[in-house]
Amino acid sequence: MRALTNPAPHQLRLDDLAEPLPGPGEVLVDVCAAGVNRADLAQVAGQYPPPPGASAIPGLEVSGRRRDTGEEVLALLAGGGYAEAVAVPEEQLLPVPAGIAVADAAGIIEVTATVVSNLVIEAGLRAGQTVLVHGGTGGIGTAAIQIARALGARVLSTAGSDAGAAHLRELGAAEAWNRRTTDLVAAVREAGGADVILDVIGADALADNVRMLRTDGRLVIIGTLGGGTGELPIGLLMAKRARVIGTTLRARPVPQKQEILARTHELVWPLLETGRLRIPIHARFPLEEGALAHALLREGGHLGKVLLDVRR
């Protein structure tokens, strides 16, 4: 099978490899397309190795067909997605949502599972609460805005440009700001503060995030684009009775992923199948141009997902 390997930091190479052999409880999926995520960029840079036992091939989500049944499925992976076939625990498969082409569905499962696990399961976001979504134009951000709105929450968000902020308002954000030209702490406080903050920045935003939280607020950190070590204003955190939650999805054991996917299927698939939620596709590249896809994601400014077309 063709696959993109990572022979050295910052390198992707198209290779011809043996297909994976499914282990107990696993099925083989013939891959149609793969979603590109920032975690893939970190892995290729040598900063985010796969969990023990996972494939060293990058790629955390694919769409394709089960080889045993022919069913069109989405797969949540710990690795291996940049390839023509992948072995997946059966519990980490969901059906392709009705009305969505299998080639267009590859960017759905990782972002929606991330949003549900963090906003719903970890942060307990409820109707009537306010959530701030940092980096709203990315795949996770565009999904988070729409899912939170569907849950009855009021959504605030940020983008890297005025045009990006306008797109976020079109997706359902009540307020969206250009983070490069806005005093975000002042703007969010003026908007009433946030009960939940979904943060992909990390260290650089840590203190400001605590300042923007309401009493009993929850800060959920899922990325470190702004660094991995920051100063936490503990006194303010205590005064607000707030919580800081750090999570990842990739290394969770299969039973936890199964629980997250079951909740995701219950909450999100009806939204996808009725058109209330759409995951924008910004660009798609053939598998052999994976480095170009990574460069696009690294530069930023995209709206939604970047996909790799794997099937020849």
C-alpha cells in the first residue's frame, strides 16, 4: 500500500509498505481520504510521538470502507491514517453520516469527538451558558461553534483576521473578534465573560483566560500553539472557583474512546444529517502532496478542514 512516512523530523515521504494486519477486535479499512490535524504537524516535527503500540504513520482520522462488510465508515485513530489501509479497533468506527459523500467525510470524526469530549463531557457545557472558542476558523473551532450553538450555548470566538471573524459570525458566533487588533480580555469581559473557554493556545493565553472566566468557569486546554509552560494566577482562579482542565484524545484507551464516540454519534450525527452542522473543507490534496497540506495548515488562515485524497 502507499503511505506517507516520517523518516526524519519535518519530513514526509511517500513509501510502499505492507498492509497492517488487524489484531484482535480490529478491522481493516480501505481509506478513501484522511483528515489533516495540527497533531500530525507536531508528530512530523518530532514533537508528538504516537502512543505505544500505535502506527508510526501520521494521521488521526480517515473515511473509507470496511473491507469485511463494505460499509462506509469514519475511523478515529491513534495513527496510521496517511495510508491506503488501516487497522482500527471496531469500537472506534462510526458510519458515514447520511447525505455526506465518503470522500468529504474524512474531517468529521476527530473534530466532533474532540468537541464533545471537551465541551460536553469534560466542561459540562449547558444551554444558556457562554463559551469562548479560541481559533474559531480551524477544524475544531468551526465544529465547536456550531455544536455549542446547537446545545443552546452563546458562543464567542476569535480569528486571525477581520474576514475570519466575519466567517465565524456566519457560523453562529454571537461575537467574534480579530485577535490581532482586539483587546480580547476587555471585549470578552464587556460581553459578560465566559463560563467555558476552549483553548488551543496554551501558555501565552493562560492568565488572560482565567481573567475572562466567570465564577465557576472551566478552562479546557487542548493545544499548546503558544507554548507549554505559563504562569497561572492562582489567587484569581480560587476566587472564581474556576477549574483548569487539560485533555488529549489520541492516547485514551479504547473503552474511553468508545464512550466519547457513542456520545458524539448521539449528539452530532443528527446535526450533520439534517444540515444544521457542516464541517467546511478548505482544501484537499492528493496523498503524495501531504507536505503541501501541512504547509497550508502551518501558515494558518484556513477555514475548516484540510483533507488528503488517499484513494487513487
